[in-house]
Amino acid sequence: MQAAPVRATAIPSVTDALRAVESLLMSGGQRTARRNAWTSVLEDRRRAKDRVEAQLVLEQSLTSHS
């Protein structure tokens, strides 16, 4: 008697589930626009972090030279 083959089904991540719902509710253009907007938000956050770090380096260099 052979054992039945074991099948592993991957559980979808939250991101996968949200994308599935998004694809049902929105047209392709809206999905693209939303993804582009989110990419812009992430890039703005990265630039803001870089500005803060640069400001700290400048302030430290000014205080160490005085």
C-alpha cells in the first residue's frame, strides 16, 4: 500500500492577498498609478532620511572644528 503524496500549498502573503483584491476592484491603469504613487512615497522617505543624515554630519563637522 502506497502513501498518498503530500501536497504543500503555499499560504498567500498579505501582500499577495491585497494585490488580488486590488486587481478585482481596479482597472490596470489605476493599479499602475497606485504602485507608482507608493514608489514615489518610498523614494521621498529615503531622500528625507538622507537629508537628515547629511544634516547631522554637517553639524558634527562644524562643532568638531570650533
